[in-house]
Amino acid sequence: MKKLFILCLALGMLLTLAGCYRAKMLDRDALPPEEVPPTCGEVDAEHVPQWGLTFETKDVTAEGMTLVIRQEGGVELTGEINTGDPYGIKMRDGDTWVDAPLLREDIAWNTVAYLVPTGGELEQNLDWSWMYGELEAGEYLLVKSFMDFRATGDYDTFTFSVPFTVE
């Protein structure tokens, strides 16, 4: 009986945390474009981690681009920065950012970790044609998560938004 009680308590806590996380994401997504900071994430917008990351978009087309991720300095960096394949795209819709419409719902990602070398850079070639099709001309945000990894179970994550334009 005690095990069942503990299991129910743990499940209740997880559901509460999931609801809080989703509510925070919805509030951030509803920001007008001029109020969206260059980076925004899963923690309060007033505390963007100082991991020394900068982003450059190259060769942007309606079907993809190259994302260059650089790491230099970083006063709060406590481990190794890595990222994976997953990303999302938001598009400007009047005064707000909304999720770009997906061509399909059954999206699966490879579970890999790409190291962003300390003092170096990582290039990722992104092809979103299979997921979003051809994007129309306009302003977009690439939304991508990164991890400051120290050890198994010991890491911080943050989701950065990188603006780009399709012409």
C-alpha cells in the first residue's frame, strides 16, 4: 500500500511539472515579435545562460540552411555544450510567433549528441523540406535546444531561438 501511495504521489508531481512547463512555453510563444529576445528558453527570459554561444545562418533557402554554432568564453559554462538533431521553426504571424505548419505529424529524430567544441564551432546542415516543405518568404525563428553536460544525470538545458529570413 505504501508503494502505491508513493507511486501516485510521484505521478501527481510529474503531471504538475509537465503542466507548468507547457504553460510557460505558451506564454513565451505568445510574445509579439519585437519583444522576443535573440535567445529565449525554458528558464525565465531574464536569465539566458552565459554559455558563450553565438549563431550564424548561412545559405538560407526555402528548404533549408546551414546553422553555424560558435562557443567562445562563457562565464556560466560548467561542462561540454552539445545539441542534437531536433529543432522547430516558428514564423511571424502579424504581432506574434506561431509554429510553422508541419507537413506530417509522425516526426521522429535520431538520438545523437553533437559536441560544440569549447572555443570552436559546429556546423549543421538543416533540410526542413521533409517536415515543413518550402517556407514562404518571411521572418522565422529556428528553435533548438542545447545542453551544458557535466555527467550522466548532471546537466542544464536551454532552448535558443535563432532568427532568420527566407527571401
